[in-house]
Amino acid sequence: MPIEQRDGYRLWEGGPVPKGTDGITIGSLVIVRPGRSSAYLLRRELVHVRQWRRYGAAGFAVRYVASYALWRARRKGHRGARLRVPLEIEADWVARRQLATAVREELSEHIAS
């Protein structure tokens, strides 16, 4: 599938994604496993786009790899270490918060009408 230009990022649905994950962000390019795109996943990956912009490529990579390596050294498996990386925690929290807010607003609009 071709890379689609979106507002502030590019989306490649069907591109190469590491085993065990549904999406990965490299700079402003969001790559999603085929058929796994969801509102949550896209919001989560967009947080990573902002993190890349905030820290730059080297800053993002150092923060991610250092934290991941620390948790692996503490005998956490790949998934356990990845889920403890602060950049991943922030992305998960923001994505969940945005979805909860969107649902709340939609319910308020529905009740008001």
C-alpha cells in the first residue's frame, strides 16, 4: 500500500513492522501492520511523532534504547521492557486519554440533542 500524506505525518499501512507490535514510528512516518489500524493505535503513534520532534532522532533513540536496555537487564522480557519505556507509557496514556475525551464529548452531544 502506498504511503499516504496526512496532516503532520505520513501513514504507511502495510509497511514492515517488527514482530510483536502493530505499529512503529520513525520520525514523521507511521508504519502500521495491515488490518491493525485503529483510533487508539494512530493516536499512540502520533504521540511518538511528537516525541521524535521534541527530542530529535538521537534524543529519542537514546531515551528509548537506554530505558529498554535497563528493563531487559532487570530480566524483563521484550514486551515487559518495551511497556516500561517512559516514551511508550506517555504514548499509551495520551492515546487513552484522547479516546476517553472523544467518547465523553460524543456522549454529551448525543444527550444534548
